[in-house]
Amino acid sequence: MSVFGLALSGYALHVESQVDNPMYKPGCDVQLFGFSASCTKVFKSEQGHMMSYFGLVPHGHALDVPNAIIGIAFYLFSFVLPWCVNVPAALRRGLMTLAAVCAAVSSVWLATVLHYVLHDFCIVCVSTYVVNAVILFNVLFRSSGMPDAKKAKSS
């Protein structure tokens, strides 16, 4: 799921970098049978930069990055962390649980903004919400004391 999330976030970052290019038409901006979805509208919104939106950094600051960059960091973290065998398993589990919960909470907030504030549908955004939900489910399933699927099959 992390690789899929990385691909989605990479695409979102690409679209956002091209948003002012009049020659670029992103595949995530769709008009079909009266249905419209615009990822560019979402990426250009003030909520598309959560760090400045919540006042954590000033608007235009070097750390005022698009949400796609935060997504890339999260998906890289969630992909690499399981391979960090020098980090105790309990700490890895705790860090991943914290990161997955933060991603899920962000997804719920962003989905609410998408629907109630922007009155839009963003295919890329909703896809990342699903990826984040699957990652959270996986983390909670594994850290709840339930046996790992591979271990259960070999028993």
C-alpha cells in the first residue's frame, strides 16, 4: 500500500507543479456525463498546504509544502520502517501506529473539506484516503496481538 500511496502522492505533486501551465490537462480533472471531478481545484486550495493552513509555518515558508510532500514522507516512512531491524519491534509498531493514525485523521479532515468546503470530488485524494485506511487497518490488526497471517498459515 505504501508504494501505491507513493505513486498517488508523486502524481499529485506532479499535477500541482503543472497547475499554472495552460497546456497541461491532468488526467484527474474529469467531466463525464454531467459528473465533474477536479484534483487541481483541491491542490490549489489553501487546505492543500496543511502546514501553513494550521499556522505551523508561515504561508510561503520553505516548510509550507504541498500535502503531497507530506504524503510522500509518510509513505516512505511506512515502507522503510519495517526494514529497520535495529529499531525494537515495539517501537516500530508504536511509531507506525502513530503515523497511521495521524494519516487517517488527516484523511478524515481532508475528506470533510473536500465534500463540505470545496464541494468537489478528487479521485487522487479519495484514493489516498483509501490507502491510508488500509494502512491503518493493517497496523491495528498487526499490533492488536492477533497473529500475523504468515505465522497463522504455517501453524
